[in-house]
Amino acid sequence: MTNRARKTANPETAARRGASDPRGSGGGPGDPGDPRAFRDALGCFSTGVTVITAMGGDGARIGLTANSFSSVSLNPPLVLWSLAQYSPNLAVFQNASHFAINVLGVDQADVAMQFAKPVEDRFRGIATETGLGGAPLIRDAVARFQCRNEDRYYGGDHVIFLGAVEAYDTQAREPLVFCGGAFGSFAKSV
Ligand SMILES: Cc1cc2nc3c(=O)[nH]c(=O)nc-3n(C[C@H](O)[C@H](O)[C@H](O)COP(=O)(O)O)c2cc1C
């Protein structure tokens, strides 16, 4: 597993375990009131990595890296993801008719990093197509879910977006995995 996007910067926690050890914060009870320790504990749960995109009313493309994506319902087809309330893109996502969820491949950790940084143009060098509602679709993504912006819910410091999937496509490629604050690949053990 590579260590390119380590977010668990707590030095005490890092000292208790190897830098890329995804086994959590060393065991034992945790303090839910300590955001850093809580985030480290959440890092025990491996996820895929997505870039979620939309088009603003001015035609500008927006996108950010997110691992909060989850399936909700098969019939009707619904998915969710959550966005930090302080995001400068909150208003655009709230007003967009659609958003797209681009599931990244194992060779796209650099794309994940680009969409997690405050760079001027996150789409620079990224091949895209235009999806429903103008939401950008990343060309080499493993899966792309085009969602109608169905509903939203307020949960603490995040806003949860519920998407009704209107179209999707997939490619037979290995997905990128995020665990313990690091990117890696999925290894089948059975
Ligand atoms: C692997 C990974 C997963 C992330 N997941 C989320 C997420 O689910 N929701 C979120 O709001 N930010 C998430 N972030 C952080 C955002 O990508 C980052 O804060 C970004 O700068 C937000 O863009 P914005 O400021 O344009 O909203 C994640 C970052 C990484 C590296």
C-alpha cells in the first residue's frame, strides 16, 4: 500500500503504529469527542475513492475527492455521499440538477490527490466527457454514476446528498482503495 495521501497526521497515533498500517489507532476504547482519533478509527473502514462532480449555473465545472460514497437502495436506485458544510462548493452542489460519481481506478491516486487540493483548475490534464446536467465524467474511471440531485439531509458538519441514479457505466479495471489514510489496491484473499 502506498502512503501518498496520508491524512492521519497525529504523530502519537502514527508512532503507535507503522506509517501505513491500516489497523486503526492501536486498540482500546476511543474518545468520540477527539476528532483526530475518531477520524483515525474511521480509517479502519476501507473504502473506494470517488471524484464527485457537477456543473454550476455559470457553466463552471466543480469536483472533489470523496470516500463517503455509499449505495442506499436498489429499487429505486439510490446512492449517497456527504460534503463538508464549509466546502466552497456547497451552494453549487445544492443547486445542481445532477451530480456524477466517478469511481477511481488503482492507477488514479494522482487524480484523487488533484481533486483533494485547493488548486486553481482541478480538471487540468483530466480527460472528461459531459454527463447529465453538465456533470463531468472522468474518462478512465472504473464506474460512473450519473445522479439526479434527489434530496439532502443535514448531519453535523456535513451535508448528505441523496442521488437517484439515472445512468451508469463500468469498466473492467481494478479500483483504488483507501484505508488507514493511505491509497492502495485490493488483494483477494479467498
Ligand atoms: C480519500 C479522500 C476522501 C475524501 N472524502 C471526502 C468526503 O467524502 N467528503 C468531503 O467533503 N471531503 C472529502 N475529502 C476531502 C476533500 O476532497 C478536500 O477537502 C477538498 O479540498 C474539498 O474540496 P472543496 O474545498 O472544493 O469542497 C476527501 C479527501 C480524500 C483524500
